[in-house]
Amino acid sequence: MDIIQAPMAGAQDADLTIAVSKAGGIGSLPAAMLSTEKLATELERINSSLDGQHYNVNFFAHTSPDYSVTQISQWHAFLKPYLEEFGLSTQDIPTGVGRMPFNQEGLALIQEFRPPIVSFHFGLPDDSLLATIKKTGAEIWSSATTVAEAKYLESKGVTRIIAQGLEAGGHRGMFLSQDLSEQLGLFSLLPQIVEAVKCPVIAAGGIADAKGVNAARQLGASAVQVGTAFLLADEAKISAAHKQALQSEQAHHTVITNILSGRYARGIINRIMRENGLIHPDVLPFPGASLAIGMLKAHAEVKHCYDFSSFWAGQSALLAKSGSAAEILQRLKKGDD
């Protein structure tokens, strides 16, 4: 059974991708937070390091919204007391898009480097972009968090569907609906998607050890995608504080929040969540919120303060153990014995 390292934007670079693929898994490279130039550099590193091993390049497929004056005003009012703690104002918030959706520049790099797998989160890009990717010979994967999303992805001709359970750390791949009540745990979602579609299904969410791999297989998964366990890899690029939190009592309580990015994501609770509730209506929709939160995070972490840090984590974090990517992969593969 294939074990796929989940793409984790902001938590890794090509080092983890290469290490997992060399060890016999499928490494993934997240592109959403990389400039076109940086993505090209990382893809060049991967292609020059791997000798025919498969790897995956992941993109976000969201549409960047236009924000109203009211939305921005409410968001700035929400941020004001936190900005003032660091002597900052709304004028200091960086400009930009925050997270890049797949676009023509990304497509040009796919055509140049021809990765064997291209995956998407938050749905799929438009049909013309998708058709051009298919012409490169790449497999196309995308995340589904409901049966309806899985059926949609199959109708678009994806090669594999990633069934993302509610246990998963990081951003929910929701795209047809933003109703959290429709979200299911993996071991309810997985067999329903397997039953509903004909293409192979990859299980993701709450899998951090060999027992989880075995359970996913029993419920019809063709492969598993593992994220949080690989955050503890030597090759990952998370902070020491994040790694420590993943191995502490804090990891018992992971929550879904919109406060850190404007979109639902699971992580370890922090001060800004405790003070405002996990889901707040005044948070600027994804990806805009991440610009201000990222600035607050940077200023706080200089002082070893993690009130605004996105310590993404799935519900099974405490089942994971640190080590090299190869060691973590081998522990997961014990499910194949």
C-alpha cells in the first residue's frame, strides 16, 4: 500500500519530499506559499535528486475573493488590540494574496518539470488548466471531504480521490459547501466514498501509525496520506515549539478554527482562539486573514510567544514519534506486514 506524505505548506520544503520518496513512499511538495521562482528551484532539486521515484506537487484551487469595505473594517477592528500590543497598526499589514491558487505560472512549471502527480486542495482548477495538466501525463488527485465532493471530482476525471476525514490536521479541503455539520470522521467517510466512486481512494486524517494504515486498508483505501506524523520528521521545517507541542498534552485538544487563515483548519488551540471563539464572523475570508496573522505570529515568536502560531495538528498527533522521514515511513509500513 502506498504511503503518501501529505503536502504541508509552510512546514516543509523539498528536503522532506525527497526523503520520503527515496525511502519508498510518495513525497509531496506544497506550492501554495511558494513564489514561482522558489517553486521552480524546489522542483529542480527534486528532479535532480530522485531517480524515477514518484512524487506529488500540490496546489490550492481556491478563488481569491474581493473583500468589501465592511469586511476589511470588521477585520481591522478584530485585530486592533492585538496589533497595538506590538506597536503595530493596520497600515503595517502586508499586502498580497496570502496563498496562491493554481494559475498559468504554475501550469508552465508543470509542463517544464513534468511531475508524475499533481494534486489539489479546495477542489480543482478550471477545465482548461486541468486538460493541459492531463496532457503532460501526470496523475491528478484532489481532496474530498464529503461523498458529494468525491462524485464531483470523479466527474472531472481525477485519477485518485483523497478522502479527508474530520480528524485531519491543517486546512479542510471543503469546496462544495462550507457547512461543518456535513463533515465526517475518516472511518465513516472512507467506506462511503469507496462505495460511491470507481476510482481509487486515498485515506487521510488521523492516520499516524501502522494500526491506522491497516484500518484504512480494511475500509477500502488504496493508499494512505499522512501529515502530522511527518511533521515530526527531521527533514520537516516546523519550529521547535511546534514540534514540542505535537508531543505534549496540548496535542490532546486540537480544534477546527477559521481565525488563523479565514478558512476552516485543525490545529492546537492558542490564545487568539481562546479569546474569540474558534470560529468568528469578522475574520477576513481565506486567504486574506493569513497576512495579518502571519505578521502577528512573526512579531510574537521573536519573544518566544506563540499566541498566534498555527500549530496545525491532526487528532492522532500523540500516536506519532519523531525520527527521520525514512524511520517514520518504516513504522507506518509495519501495517503491510
